[in-house]
Amino acid sequence: MSRSSLRWPLAAVVFALVVAVAGAEEGKKVPVLRKWDGQVKDETLRKASPVTGYIANEKDFEKLWKAWRPDEKAPKVDFKEELVVVGVADGPNQVNVIPQVNEKGDLSILARATLVGGPGFSYQIATIKREGIKTVKGKPIANE
């Protein structure tokens, strides 16, 4: 078997955890309501990603959307009812965010991504219901 014939299957099945913004306890998955995926070639735009892994207000959401999806109007999000969670990975990968909440109402945000090398970064932006979420990584939700 040639080396090149091994490369594709391995690349296709490699799926790794690249970001874990996890709370102290594992919880139940929180359903994703809506999601948007993309790739950005300009690495400097990565700084628009929320350090906390989530966005809880329209101003910050608009800023992120404008940075990463400048040719589209940002969708409406009811931040009284929803949170936006964000996962980011290096290169032209597919990203999948997996929000979880434990019995104390603490949200964890896991992000999985494929492992394809290349320039820029990839992301997934998703909305989830706020109901039952009291904290993120043990800290109160910061709205501003």
C-alpha cells in the first residue's frame, strides 16, 4: 500500500478536540438552535473571537459578525432568551461546538475540529437557549 493511499483515510477520520472551555463537571448537551460556519484567511481577524467563548449582547455579536462575515447582515438574536457560543480552530477546518450544562447551571463549551493544515482559521457560531444557564465556566454571564 502506498503512502499516498494511506493519507486520505487518515485525514478523513482524524477528528480532535482543539478547544475545551470546560466547567468542573460534565453536563448534558444543550441543543444548538442555529449555527453558521466559515473560514477566514486573515489571521488578524481572529482577535474578534470572544475570549469567554460566548456572546451575550447584540453589540458584541454585531462586531464579531461584521469581522468574520462582512458581506452578510447579522441575524437577529434575542439575547434575553439566547446566548451565542463560538468555536475557533486553526486552518481550513470544520468546527463543531458542543455546549453542555451541568446540574448547577454551569455552561461548558467544547469545540471539535478536523485537523487540516493551512492558513487562516475556521469557526462555528451557534445560538443556544439561556434557560437553565446561570454561569459559564463558574462565572456569572457577562452581558456587556
